Amino acid sequence: AYQLRTPENMGMLLRLAGNVGIEKVLFVVEPDQQLKESKLKKTAQTAIQHIDWQFCLPDELVRHLPEGYIKIALDTTANAVNLFHFPLPEKMVLFVGNEVKGLPNELLATSDQAVYIPMPGPTRSMNVAMAAAVALFQRLT
């Protein structure tokens, strides 16, 4: 998860990781970013004890990525394909971005594929944890 603003979203992502069997969650943060870990832990509930997770700086992200995994960006970038028309690989890293800015162009450029969630309704945005849930449960089908 790239530079999320709210610890509650981080906690929800940890709970989601516990729901779908994710091995590790990385939260990419800025060096001076202030987070209330107590809110993260409260929202994550028991997942905080079962999921391998950590904070890392943007320039440390690459060394934390596992070898042989496909990098998927969940973003509405121009070259993204419909999530429901793209079979997500078993061995993947899913990048989700900041609640306002999304993913930075540098990270999108290093991704193997970008996918988007079609939203035919009048609201064209979705909470980051909800979007990750849609993608990760789609992977299980």
C-alpha cells in the first residue's frame, strides 16, 4: 500500500490480508509521515498478530518485493485493463495507492500490468481497502 493517509485503511488492509491468505503487507510511507499505530492495530483486530507486515520507505520498496512475482497495479491509469477480464496470477504483488493521489507514475511504470475496477454508477471512486477487497476476492474465483 503506497503512502496511505489513514491508519484505519491500513488496518482494514491487514484484516483483508488475513481474510484472503496474503503472505505480507508493506506500507510505503514517507520518512516524516506521522501515523497513529493504535488506530491501525484497533482496525486490524487479530490480523495484526497473524499477518507479516511492516513499514518501508519509497526507496526501500524494490528490495522488499519477492522474486518471481507479477506486479499488478490497481489503478485507473490509461493502460489499465478491466479487472474482471484479466486473470490475476497466484504469485502477485498488488499495489494500491494513496486515497487521493493513487499510485505514482514511477511505480506504475515498473508494474507488469495495471487493472481497474469498472464503476458504471455515478460515483467514480472507491475506498482503497474496498478496492483491494474486490481485487483480492476476484483472484480467489
